Amino acid sequence: MNKNDLIQKLADQTGLSKNDAAKAVEGVFTIIEATLKAGDEVRLTGFGVFAVASRAGGKGRNPQTGAEIPIKPSKQPRFRPGKQLKDALN
């Protein structure tokens, strides 16, 4: 399922217009992104948790030349599914 499919299914399921459903989906994505940028987590009870994980820097190797290259520390988004979501899939 892609974003357009999600918008269409939301519109069909809720009776919203496709334009309103698109605004709702975009709004949720924007809020999650802004919250993660602020360093907080988004906890959706029963669904899961969106959080930011820090990745340490280090040294890597260029596979073609074998030369060492520095790897910068970074922040990565993470999702941990909730119990209800896991149970629904099993």
C-alpha cells in the first residue's frame, strides 16, 4: 500500500472527501515528523511507538579500494510495534 492507497481507503472508510483524507494523512505525518525532530516519541497505545535512535559514528571501508572512511553519527527513526498490533498479525 502506498500513500495514495492509504488516502483512498481512509476516504472510503470514513466518508471523508479524498481531499480531506489527504489533509488528515499529511497532518498526521507532519506531526509525527515534528515530534521526532524535537527529540520526543510518538506513542500510539495498541499500535506502537515511533522514536529516534542515535547511531554511533565509526570507521568503515570502501569496498572497492579498501580505504578507511569515517562514518558520521546520525539519528534514525525507529518503530516498535505494540502488543495489539503484534497479536493481530499472529
